[in-house]
Amino acid sequence: MALFICYEKCSTCKKAQKFLDDNNISYELRAIKEQNPTADELKQWHKISGLPLKRFFNTSGQLYRGMELSKKLPEMTEDEQFEILASDGMLVKRPLFIDGDTVLVGFKEAEWTEKLK
């Protein structure tokens, strides 16, 4: 079954969840704040997605800005970046939708429509 990882207070996550429900796409819901992705999960999803690792960071989040990660990430190894992502779900771009070889990061309705229909 597909995995939908979101933050319940996030309006974008709510839109993505409505999209999934409206299109009868079944999923297992996982709250990112309570059960953030592990470094191993993130590595696997990153590999499948083909996206740059930076896309997995919530660059507009307070925690990301507070930790000044925009300055630190270029100096970090990939493994260090995965570890910091896994340290707090609020650092991870959301929502995440994972289903087999499909990994969607953030919600763009056109992209989700193309990949999921």
C-alpha cells in the first residue's frame, strides 16, 4: 500500500490528502512529526525519486532557517544530510507520497495527477 507522510497542520498536506481521497487513491497515513522518516528510508526514496537531495529539505521551515542549513548543507556529506533529515520530521519537505517506484515530494497537483492517474 502507498504511504502518505504529512503534517496535519500543513495546508499543502491537507490539499494533497484531499486530492488522494477525491481520486480514490488508497494510502497509509503517517504523521511526520510523530514518526519522521529514517535515514535509510530517505536514502531509498531519494534513490527512487531521482531528485536532488536538497528537494527533500523543507527549506521554508523555521527549523531549517534557524539551523542555517542553507549555509551548512554544501559542506555536508550526503550521509550527514540524510542523518540531519532523519533527526526531525520538520526538516523534511512534505507531503511525501511513496508507492513502489513512485516518490512524490511536496504537492503539485499537475505532477501528482500525471504520476498517479
